[in-house]
Amino acid sequence: MAYQANSRVLAGVRPFVTRAPEALRAAWAPFWATRAGIALVAVLAALSFGPAQGGLAERNAAAFDEPALTHPLGGAGDVVLSPLARWDAVWYLRIADSGYGEAPARVAFFPLYPLLVRAAGELGGGSPGARLIAAYLVSLAAFLGALALLFRLTSLELGRRLAAPTLLLLAVFPASLYFGAPYSESLFLLASVGAFYAARTGSWAWAGAAAGAASATRSAGILLLLPVAMLWWAQHDRRLRDLAWLALAPACLGAYALHLAFVQGDPFAFLDVQEAWYRDFAGPL
């Protein structure tokens, strides 16, 4: 019976993948294979070794982990979803659950990802378990979209022959595990690749929107202005109205700063709090 049920599910997936656009079909194979592999390793590691004992990992869990947010489902749900809900994932889940509040350290984590998680979680009932599931869904959907856009961008720049290997390399490099965890990395990747692809194809409104989304996801997103503006300058028909769309990037960053000004009285709190994470600006060299 289980085999028949799985066969029906796969039979429903195959026509969808077959009918999907070429970029999505190319993205699907490295996406599902690597995400399934990482999830399997994470679950087996959690079952075999349990929580980390001693060292920085245990101290971090004791100081920052909130089981109500990272282990809200119980039983098999926690076995599957909780192993990757660690470290910065706890901060994003906390913001999605209760906002920025009075805790100054939270403002280092930009709002777009937890806002999307909160919105998707509300569709599922608004419980901590729904938000944890939503955090994975947002990350995974963004990663799949980023791979599809990267296929198009690589095909445009280097040809279709190199597009598929590019997706595979991105999907298997060690830190790619964060693209399937409750982190903002996959959303930032989607916005970044989207900004470049839109700029290369002359869709400046989309380029500005993507750069704005990147700026609302991570502080480094504002740096996309430089290469995207260079792409605007390199085109033959340089229209100021196209360049104006890029103002969405600083506008989104400014909106977050304005929020912090009202809530915490410091529009640049996201810069000031970096000292709590032992970070400072050191320049490109």
C-alpha cells in the first residue's frame, strides 16, 4: 500500500516537472537531490548523537535556543525539522514569533525573511509549529527559484552547456546546507541573482525590486547597487528613469532604519549591535 501511494505521488510529480519551464526543470534535479541528502544526514546525526555536548555548540544552545520555537511539533515532526533549526535560525524564528521587541541583538537580523515566515505561518494557523514549517518552505522555495534564475543567467552569460554544472556546484558546496535551513541565505541568493538577471535583460523595475528585497534581507544587499548600476552604465540606451528604479534598494534599507528609529530610537541600531557579534567594518582588503 505504501509503495502504491508513493508511486501515485511520483506519478503526479513527473508531469509537473516535465511541463515546467526549462530553467525550473534544470533546477529541480540538484535541488531535491542535495536537500534530501542534507536532511537525511541531519536527521541521522541527530538520532545517532543527539544534542552537541560540550564546547561552543552546547553553550550556544543553552544561552539562545528556545525549544518552544525549534522543537514545537514533538515526535517525528521534531526529528525531521529541528536538526537544522539552530544557531541564527533561532533568532529568525524568534523575530517571526514576537517581533523585534526590546532585545537589541535582534535588530542585526533584517526583516524580510522573518516577515515572510510570519505571513506563511499565519496561513497555517499561526502556531510555532506552523512557523517552523513555513521557515523551511520559504527557504526551500527561494533556493529553487534562485537556481532557476541562475540557470537563465548562466545561459545568458556563458551558454547553456555550463548552466547545469553551475547549479550543481552551487548546490553541493559545503555551506549550501544553509540554503535549506531556517536562514535568510536562500532568500538573499534569490534576490541577488534576480537583480543581476533583471539588469542583464533590461528589466530595471525588477532589478530595483530585487535589489530592494536584498537590502531588506541582509545589510550587504545595499552593495548590489554598485554592480547593477555598472550594468546600467554599460548599456547603450542609458535612461534616467531606468536608473531611478535602483533607488528601491536604499529605500528598503531606509524603511528598516525608520522603523528602528520609531521603535528603538536609533535608526542605525543594526550597525551598532554588530559589536555584540564581534564584527566591525574592515574594508575590502
